[in-house]
Amino acid sequence: MIHAGFIVKDRAAEDRFYMDLLGFRMYWHGGFKDADNNWWEIQVPDGTDWIEYMLNIPSNANKQERGVQNHFSLAVDKIQSAAALLRTHGLKTDDQPEIGRDGKWSFDIYDPDLTRVEFMEFKPAQPPCCNPYTGPQPHP
């Protein structure tokens, strides 16, 4: 697992816990628009895995929206190969891998409870949209 993301209501309070108390450090942040901060990613103190705050989510978000936001991500070397393998195991979707605003290839599927399982390549394929990475990239 490369990272996990979860809905955060108060970023400052979460930063006091994860960054100040536990020693996490900034990795990347971005949003749907270049000036937005919808995703705040902080890396573990002595590694490259991270957690992702999912910000600006309405308190009345439905089950599907909460399932999209609360997620975990599995690292893969090649996203196209991972998607093809999932399809040979019976995955039925018309969705295709895509490059996210963070510059990394990813592919999303959903478990029966609508929790997102994201597959993501270790390194960006292109520069991120709006802010540079400030921490080291994960590796196999």
C-alpha cells in the first residue's frame, strides 16, 4: 500500500497530530483547480508512504462520495498492465487509467461498499498540476 486518504474536516487539527506530534512531513498538495487545496499529502517520518487529507467535503456527503474520498492506494509498476490483469480476473468497467493532477498514472475501482481502491504508479509521468513535490518519490 502506497497511501491512504480520508476525509478531514479541520486540517490544522490534523496537522498538529500528524505533523507536530508524529513527525509526518509535507509531500504534495493540490486541487481540482490550480489554486485549490482539495488534497493535502504528508509523508511518514522515515519513508515515502503518505496519507492524504481529502478536504472540502460537505458534512452531508452521501455514501458514494464518502467512498470515493476515503480510499487506499496500491502501488504498481505499470498501470496499464495492472488494469489489464484486473480485467482478466473479472473486473467489468469501461473506466481507463488516467494521469491525475499529481502527474501520476492511476486507476480506480470500487469494492461492494463503494470504497475506492486506487492503483497508482510509484513515480509521476509528468510534472504535477499546481505545486511541486517536496518529498522523495516512493519506489518498488
